Amino acid sequence: MSELRHDWQAEEVEALLALPFNDLLFQAHQVHRANFPTNQVQISTLLSIKTGACPEDCGYCSQSAKYDTSLERERLLPLQEVVRSAQVAKDSGATRFCMGAAWRNPSDKNLDKVVEMVQAVKALGMETCVTLGMLTDGQAQRLKQAGLDYYNHNLDTSPEFYGQVITTRTYQDRLDTLESVREAGINVCAGGILGLGETRHDRARLLQQLANLRMHPESVPINELVRIEGTPMAANEKLDALEFVRTIAVARIMMPESYVRLSAGRTEMSDEVQAWCFFAGANSIFYGERLLTTGNPGENHDMALFERLGIVPEPGRAPAFV
Ligand code: SAM
Ligand code: DTB
Ligand code: SF4
């Protein structure tokens, strides 16, 4: 197996993105085969444990209090409701349960409640993931002690384009949170969103940032913007599907041992485009009819697609850090 690289130059990444499509997909698929079972896809289910009224201004998000998106806000869900949802997800085949909260950062009181949720979901025999906004070192350590397997925190886009998407926290804030999570020994889940109006250069810079972290994130979600009425990005042009597939392929080449997750945006993607993404090296999806606040293909649809492609869900694994 080749050495993992952390010294990517933007020009190299752009050159990969610009390869003839067949050459790029062939290379990415070879990397995929060399590192993972070819026909297995890991499935995670999401639950929004605290919805809406977020003080941040992320220009794509239904949950920001700055935009009128007609989303009903909800308080932090009770523990039993979370456990019930996790059990349903487990029964339908998900191996990881990801809980998302619309916070800038969790208060210590709220973190106590999330710690209980993590412990209860783990007790069901599932892997756990949470995404709660920025964390301090101490908060990351508490989550680690609770047995948390993954923390999701995305860089979203390039450092240069970032300021046009979010103004209420900096790129460096995000890198600092990722470092706290890494330092605590929790698996890192970090990726971005395509279709924000960024250029190919920005996509290259996002991938460069992710791959040049001191360790590659174990999980790299690549989201396509779900255009939400009321947000500044509601009228964005849809990204060319082949450009999306190319970005997945380059992520696979640059981070050969990471799970690359085909994340938000699948409801607007044809089965054929998703099949290309799996060929290009995507090996994880969000499974279940809802993401956080928006829709996702139904479980029957996804299982039928897997069947047509000869793909099987990855069986539950012991987490890398225990
Ligand atoms: N509030 C926390 C935070 O931002 O870190 C956690 C939840 S937030 C919804 C998690 C991620 O979902 C964002 O970083 C973004 O990448 C993605 N996301 C949010 N809204 C999206 C949308 N409309 N389309 C695609 N991805 C989206
Ligand atoms: C990630 O990268 N994508 C997920 C998860 N991490 C938390 C969230 C997608 C959200 C899509 C819009 C919504 O449903 O609100
Ligand atoms: Fe808040 Fe997260 Fe949405 Fe940004 S992406 S507005 S931080 S919920």
C-alpha cells in the first residue's frame, strides 16, 4: 500500500480534477479496490437532536436563525426519543447513528445530555457520531470518555471562498475544533459541500485542506448543496453531476484509506450518477428517509439500488478507537 500523503499542492489537485473522465475514474477505482472491499458501502443514519434557531449564518442552512426558511424549531430531544430512533435505524441495517444539533457550540449542560445519548446509543451496539458545532479540548475529551466514535465537523469549502458562505466563525475555528477532536482520540469526520457557487479551484483547495491535515479524516462527507428556500443559496445553479463525480474520485485518490461519504443531495441525483460515485470510490451513505431537516431517498429505494449494483451494506465493525 502506498504512503499516505499530506503535502498536496493545489496545482496537483486541480490537475487530477482536470484529467479526462475515464482516466480519473480508472485511477480512483484502482485506489478504491486496493484499499477497500469493492462492493461494500457503510450506512449511517442521521437524526436532528436539536433543530433550528442556530445563531450562525451558514448561507446554505435551513437551521440558521438569520434566514426565514419556515422551519419549526425544536428543543433538544428527550433521551428516550433518541434511543427509539437509533433502535429503528439499527433494525433497518444502519451501523452508525449520527446525531446533529443546530448549535454554534454546545453548553456544558447540553453536553451532559449528549453524553447520555452517546452512551445509550452505544449500548444498542451501534457506532456513534455527533455534530454539535465548535468544541473545546475539554468537551472533546468528555465525548471521548463517553465512548463517542466519530465527530463530524466540516470545512465546507476552500479557505478563500469560505467568507462568502459563513461570517460568524472562521475557517481557523473549524480547524481548531478538528484538532481538538483528533487530539482527544475521536475519529474525525470532515468534508464539505459542493454547489455553493465555488470554482473548481475552490474544490481543489477544500480537498487539499482535508488531505493535508496531520491525519486524514477517517470519514469524508461530500455533500451536494440542498437548495433551501429562504437561504441566500436557494437559487444557486445545480452543480454539473460529472463535476460532483470527479470531486469524489479525487477525494478517493488523495485519501485512499478514508471512507468517502456520498452525503446530502442524493434525492436530486439519478441512480446512475450515484452508481458513478460508488465506482469513483464513495463507500458510505446516509440511509433513511431524512437527513437533518431535508429528505433523503427512502430505504427501499436505496436497497433496490444496492441490489441492482451488487453492493452490500458493510457489516458493523469495531470502531478504530476504543
Ligand atoms: N451545527 C453544526 C455545524 O454546523 O457544525 C452541525 C450540523 S450542520 C447541519 C452539519 C453540516 O451539514 C454542515 O457543515 C454542512 O456541511 C452540511 N449541510 C448543512 N445544510 C446543508 C445543505 N442545505 N446542503 C448540503 N449540506 C448541508
Ligand atoms: C454532513 O456532512 N452532512 C450531514 C451531516 N454531515 C450532519 C448533514 C446534511 C444536512 C443536509 C441538510 C438538512 O437536512 O438539513
Ligand atoms: Fe448552524 Fe450548523 Fe446550520 Fe451553520 S450548518 S447554521 S452552524 S446548524
